[in-house]
Amino acid sequence: MRGVETTERAPRYRAGLPQRPDRIAALPLSKQGYPIPWFVATLEDGTRDFRIISHERLAEAVKLGRCWVCGQNLGGYKAFTIGPMCAVNRISAEPPSHRSCAQYAAVACPFLSRPEMVRRETGLEELGTVKPPGMIERNPAVALVWVCRDYAGKMTRGRALFEIGDPIALEFYHRGQPASFAQVCDSIRTGLPALLQATEHDENPAYSRGMLALELVAALGQVEKCFPGHKADAEQLLTEAMKAAGVTV
Ligand SMILES: [Zn+2]
């Protein structure tokens, strides 16, 4: 018996993407064959734009403990997929996911896995989206999966932000592969000026820069644990960062 011919074929999982965990396989696919994350809003005309998050789903994720990527219930471990600079201020604009979903996002999401990708901003203003305060507009080249047990949500200038808990595990990725220590350092080094610049809007910029320096010390300590044998390189990066922040040690 012949199959029924339809004019529009169902999209197929995009060739070249990594194998999907079951929870990701349950998500619908975009025309280009990318899984559509649970957090993506459905616009009035029924289309989905990967750049626009659903505020209802943000509230649901926090209230009901749902995974940001697949929408299923989270367990005890929470994973944040962030840029390395977020390891310094330990703030994420998005709530957590399952570890496997966060790992998948780090290797499959074009923005997170391909450094040459830049965020498209076309049409976003008309759609009424607002960038989180302090969001660094660059591709960090390194995606970090930060696994922890707890986090805290807070509202800052009308936006939900998430304070990330102490890490149980940190995994760094570059172009879908485990990142080297040099790649992580490079991402921190190039991201630092934007974080320093953001302190200029604070009430006491010098104090904020000092706090940032302290956060950097803590973050580099965590990073260094993941890459044993790089103590000297980490110290050198720290010295450079302190100099940039105008902090003497
Ligand atoms: Zn999930």
C-alpha cells in the first residue's frame, strides 16, 4: 500500500547534530531540524522564534521545578548552561535544566557551540523582548555546564535573574567538544572588560570592581580544580585581571 502524499513533510532531525537524550527527542523540531526548546514562546501567528522566551514558561519552570530545555520535572541536580563570565558573578538569566539537557544545549545550540555565531537582533524590539540587565553581548566561545543542587531566583530591574548555587561539577565546551584550559582562560580574559564596564553604572564602582575581583578569585579557583596542573597560568590570568580592575593585592 502506498503512503499518503502530503505537500509538507514533517521536519527531520538535523544531520550533524549530536545524539539526543530521550527528553530532547520528545521536543518538536523546527523546519531546520533543530529541537525547539520548551522555553521558546509561541507567537500570535503560531510561529516559534528561538530568541524569544515564554514568560509563562519561565514562571512555570521556577514554580513547578521544570527543566528549562525539555519542560519535564527536575531532580535534585540542577544544571545551568552559561558563559564562563557567569561563573564569576554566578548569575544566569535562565533557570536550570537537567544535566543531560544542559550538556545537549552546550554542544548542539548554534550560539553556544559555534563562536562565530552572533545573536540576531532583527525584529526583536518590535516583539517587545527586553535584554536582561548586564547581559554581555558577545559569543563567549566556551559554554559552561554548571551543576549544583540549589539556586535562588530574584527580580532585578524588572527581570528574573538566578543566583547559581555551589558547584558539584563544572564542564566546559568549545565547538561541541571539551574545552581546554587555554580556551576557558581566553574566554574569561576577553569577557572581563564588559563585566568591568558594567560596574561603572553602580553606585560605588571601585567597590563593585573589588567585589568582582573577589568573585574572580573564587571562580578561577573552581575552574582550576577542573584543569589540574594549571596553577601558574590561573595565577597569571588573575594578576592580569586584578590589574585591569585596578585592584592591588
Ligand atoms: Zn530536561
